[in-house]
Amino acid sequence: MAGYQIDDVPSVTIDDDMMQMLINKSADEEQISLMSEAVILVDEDDNEIGQASKVSAHFEAGLLHRAFSVLLFDSENRLLLQKRADDKVTFPGVWANSCCSHPLNSTEESELKDSLGVKRAAIRKLHQELGIDPSELKLEDFHFVTKMMYSARMNEDWIEREIDHILVIQADVNLSINKNEVSDVKWVSQQELESILTGEIDIDGEIAPWFRCIAAQVMSDEWWNSIGDEQKLLGLRDGMIHDMGDVSHMLTYATGAGLSTSIMEVKPLVEKRISDSLCASKHSRLSSAMMHLIEGGGKRLRATLPWLVGKAVGDSHSGLLDVGAAIEIVHNFTLVHDDIMDDDDTRRGLNAVHIEYGLPTAINAGDAMLAIAFERLVGAKGLEHKDVGAMVNRLAWMVRRVSEGQQLDIEFEDRIAVSEDDYFEMIEGKTAVMFLTCAEVGSRMSGADDETIQCMADWGLAVGLCFQLMDDLIDVLSDSDTLGKPAGSDLAQGKRTLMVIHAL
């Protein structure tokens, strides 16, 4: 049995709480030690941004990190599959490609030139998992072909979120399986693999979601025909990062996480889009004013809702995050102007934008944010040119409805009699249509059918109405520190909330 100790590789100390969590979940002792390996954190363009322990990168919301997948073929052009050991913390007992793991945060395995870093990591893991002697493998025999980005959740605790470098090698090797890593192996032809993927051949176990992506969506007849031909393999390089979205559904026993964890999976990615858009201005004061409320925090429920809905009803992809960022920018534009109209001095525990930067700059910042939101929208990945007009029209409709709701809110302050119907008409425009739009657009961009799109739009409207009802209630029952603005400010300003309507 081949292997190495954690002291042999870069590692990050796991805190006591995380260590106890692993022990409580009855994780294997050797696998627990390997969870402190230092993986490489990356952005969506595969740029290195830091390091984290393997457990941190895979627990709960997870962290996007660099990975590799080796496709090892023998001289008969058969592909080696491995079944992950039952002792593995993540995705135990599933069938995957020949070897799949992570380069670690070292000079040797971080090197991007000629993909040397992931190739060195591949040799290390092929030895550790399959007992393949490094002398049987040469760096130059590995061929980097492409990358893919995906996320795959196993259950509420564990998730894979990777930019996966796909490597191809042909070699006749001797195996000495590490049973702590691999429980079984199988050499398969192209036809046999296709039969396994379609379920015609039962291999006693499920296919790992990432390998199903590789085998069904990336590999092609051209790949198989190129094995053993260096020039053809070089020709397969496409310079792309294939966006697979969330592929958790490819594992039949996968279970989801709670709302907070699901939001946190993509919240940093959406916030980066927002920051990139708002900080693109040549005028630093304008950028700072636009970013003021963003930096104050926020739940980002609207921003992440298109992704969450798309993941639930169709095919998720990064374009959903672009749309979410656009809608979140619109939302914050309305907050800037809303604070001016309501003469509110604080928001999210900060000075309102017009207090911090002055009234003219605040108005200008809000106007700019609206324009920037549409810039982000039309540049959304996966949005086809023929659909841009309809998408712009839908977002414009949303902004108009929000403005109409705001106008009703303003006028209600001077009216004695405001009915429940009037109130619901107001909050539908001011708040709920944003949730409706997020859900509708998310389902549409994920490829859902018309009936599902309408269902999700109705659901989004209902969620938005509930959101505003709860917000009105919290304004009365919560405290100023929690709210980030004076408690009871709606009452003080004469806002006609549902409670006030019934009180009157």
C-alpha cells in the first residue's frame, strides 16, 4: 500500500471544533489527517487567491478551489475507473475517473506553466491512491486538455466546488491499491463506459457527478480517437473553463443544504460581480458612494435567488449570478433614493449615502447604479443575443413597478384611510416584484418550461410579500442595533404598514 503522512505535504491546522466535527461524524483517522491538506483557493478565472484546509474547502458552503482529474488509458485504449473507498469523507463509494484530487499550496504544485503543478500533484496522488510508482510516469506524458468549473453537494455538510484541470495520459502501469482511498478499479472501453453511464451495465455504485460531467459533456469521440497521438491531444486544448454549474442532481442520494448555506455558496461570487461593476467608474468618489451600502453588508437574497431557483428547476450556470448582481444593484439604487425621500439618516448601521456623501452625489450615485445594473444584465453569460431585449424589458418593468410602489408609499403618508388591498398593492410593487423577477428570470435562464416559469414567478411574488410583511413587523419588534437603523422609524414617518392600518 502506497501513501504519505500529512507532514509530507503542505497543510493548514484544523481548529478543535472542526476536528471534533470530523470525529463525531465517525470519519476514518487517516482520512481525518488528510483533511488538513492545504488546497489552493481560486477565483472563477482560476487565479490563485489563497489557501485553505481541505475540510474548510469542502464543508457546508465550501470554497472554490483548484483540482485535477486524470484520465489514465492503457495501451489498449481502455480507461481506468476507480471506486472511492467507503472511508472517504466526501463522496464515499462512488465510481470516478482514474484519479481526482487537488494540487496543494506549494511552489511545485502551484506552477501554471505547462500545467506542471497539477501534473506533479497527479503523480503524487496516483502513487498514494493506486500505488503507481512515480518512475512509471513522466511529466511530459500528461496532456492537459481543458478545465471545468462545477459544484456538487453530497449532503448538508459536504460539497465539491472546483475548477478541475483535466489531464490525459496513456501508460501501462502496475497497480497496488491503497484500500483507504480506493475500494475497486475497472478498465473500460469507450463502449463499456457509455453503457455504464446509461445504466445498461451495473457496476454496483453511482457515478461521481464530476466524472459524469467529464464523460458525458466534455469527452467526445475525438478524445477517444486522440489517445496515444500527441499532436491530436494537443489539438484538443480549448483554453476554456467549461461552466457546469451545480451538478448535485447527478447523484441520486444527494441532499441539499439549508437556505443560509446555499446563499453562502455563491454570495461571494455575486458580491465580486457587484464590486467589479460599481468600482469600474473613473471617478473614485462616485464609486465609493455606490459601494457605500454594499460594504454595509446585506442578506443578498435577491442577488442569489436567480441561482437558487435555477439550480432547483433547471440547469444552473454563472450567468444567473450576473443577473442576480444586476438586480441587487437595482435594489441598492432604490435604497439610496428611498433614504433621501424618507429622510432616513442611517442604513445597515452606516450613515445613509446622502448623509455620508451629500445629497447631489447620492442622487447621482443612484442614477449611475441603475445604468450599471443594465450593463451587468446585458453582459450576463449564457444570455443569448436574441433574448437580451426581452430581459432588458423585464428588468425595466420591474424598476417601473418598484417606482409605482414607492409613489403609493409616499402618498399613503398623507391619507387617513388606507385599505389592506391598497397596502398589498403598494408592497407588491415596492418589494415583491423584485422577488418575482428573480424567480422568473432564474427559472427562464435555466431552461425551465413555461408552466414552471409561471409557478416560480408566483412563488417569488408570495415570498416577496411575506418578506415585506416580516420587515414591517421587525421594524416594530426589533432593536436599532439589529436593524441598522432606528427602530420604529416606519411608525415615526407615518408609514401605513398592515399593523398601522389595523390599529387605525
